[in-house]
Amino acid sequence: MSKIPQRRRAAALATGLLAASLALTACGGGESDDASADVATRTVQADNGTVEVPADPQRVVTIGNTTLPFIDMGGEPVAVTEVSGSELELIPEGQQATYAEATVLASSADQVDMEALVALEPDLILAQFPASEFEPLQERLESIAPTVFWGLDVEWKALADGLAEAGNVSDALSEQKAAFEEQIAGIQTTYSAIIADTSFVNVDRWSSSDPGTFSISDFGCVEIAQGDLGMTFPQAAEGEDPLGWTSLPFEQIAGLSEYDVITYPVDAEGNPTESFAPVVETNTWQALPAVGSGRALGLFCPGNNSYGSVLQYLDSLETALATLPTE
């Protein structure tokens, strides 16, 4: 995993150059005797408008969905909101250690301990959670430190761009983007015929699913296969609820036979996830033509909100595509 770009604060101060000479602006208008007036800043755009942030933030706090993407790009937050154990298990050990070193401010974004946050003296707050929950907290957060906020409707690549710019981890993001684009191009070239001629269906089941049900899912990592690779999966019509929101009884598993290839969730070891295991244990699943002919592909998806996680998914997908029968 790439490290945070080398710090530039000391060099900038030592030369005595104004922030403008670095294509940056000086915060505080340059009139205050406070030391912060000499700190170089930049402006970034987010859902809460134009925000002036430190050019080289040292004490970053991540709230909501920003934590894992920021850490994935080499960021080292001083404080975070809680990430579930099941999510942490899916990221590299080094990133788990970075998370463990941070102060946990709350179990969720709307429950942040403001007194603890103030005591940490952050110089930047990065946040993504529902806008309805941010609104009552916005004034308080922005009074503590420059706060860059995105709502949940922001696409994951745009969020990565925004986090990298605000958090000064753009070098790491550039490396991840290059790896992503290279792998996408490689899969499209190697498996062009399969992508063009194959009908896929992505099925899933969650721990919260009712007993005896599954879903045809059109969100999560499958969005990468659809949108970036051009693979054909069922998806909801524009303006309609995602297909994955509808629970289907096990009796409808037989309907999956109309598709050439089935994809389903597995863990890092390649075993069906605990929540999906009841599906593969049914006789109906075992009788599917795709299952009997090696066209049911277990895919590992550690997450779809950062390039590191998506690259792991693409590794799993590429390995799985290589197993498909050629005839």
C-alpha cells in the first residue's frame, strides 16, 4: 500500500515563501499574529460548498464512510467513527493497525463526541454520511476544524478524488487509479468474447435477510463489472428501487437457469459467505445448469468504496473468469 506523500510543511516554512508561490492561499488573510496565519491552504469543493483546508493536514479526523477509503490511500487519521469488525477483517493488517491507533469518537457519525473531538485539535475533518444527519452537526463541526462533507449519493470514484485532494494523499490515489485502469483494460482485452456474449446474474444474501430468501443484487462490486467492464447483469430500471432490495424465496432459485453465468459472494478463502451458504446448500441450487457446468463463480468483494478494495474484487473476478469453460 502506498504511503502518504512526503510532508512539505517544514520546507515551505524554512524558505519563508508565501503560500501563493506554491499556487496556494494563506489562511486567516495574513493579518493575524496567530501562527495559523502562515499555514498554507487550498480550497476544495464538496457537498457543503467551497472549503478552505490545510495544504498539508497533520491531524485528520474521518467520520462515517470516509475512514476506510482515506486509510486505503495511506492516510493516518487521528480519530474515526467506528468501523464494524466484519468490515475491518476484510482490509489488510497494516490498515487495521492504522485504524486501531486512532481514537474512536462514536459508533456512528451522528453520535460524535464533540468534546473529545475538540480535545484532539484536528486541522481537518472528512465526513460522509446522510445529509439529514450532517445538517444539525454542520455548524459545530465547522467551528472545530475545516470540514469537508459528502452525502451518500456521491459515486465512490468522486469520493476518492475528493478525499485525496482534501487529505493530501493524491500521489497514492494516482497509483491506485493507474493500477485500476490497467486491470480493467486487461480484463476487457483477455475476456472480450465472454463479456460480449455472456448473460450474467449476481445473487446475494445478507445476515439480515429473512430465512429462506435470497436476492438478485445490482449494487456493490457488481457495479464495477457492469459499469467499468461492460458485463451484462440484470439491473433495476432508471428511477426504480435496486433489485437487491427485493427478497426472493428459495423456490425462485430455479429461475436463475436462464442466465449463462451466476456470480455469488465468497470470503477471502473462496468459501460461500456465511449468510449466503444456505443458498448453495439447497438442492435447487445444486441442480442449476450453471452450477453443474462450472459457470457459477464465487467472487470476493471486500468493499466497493475504495480502489484498494475494488482491485481485490477485480483480482477475484479475473481469476474466476479464467475458469469458465471455453465451449
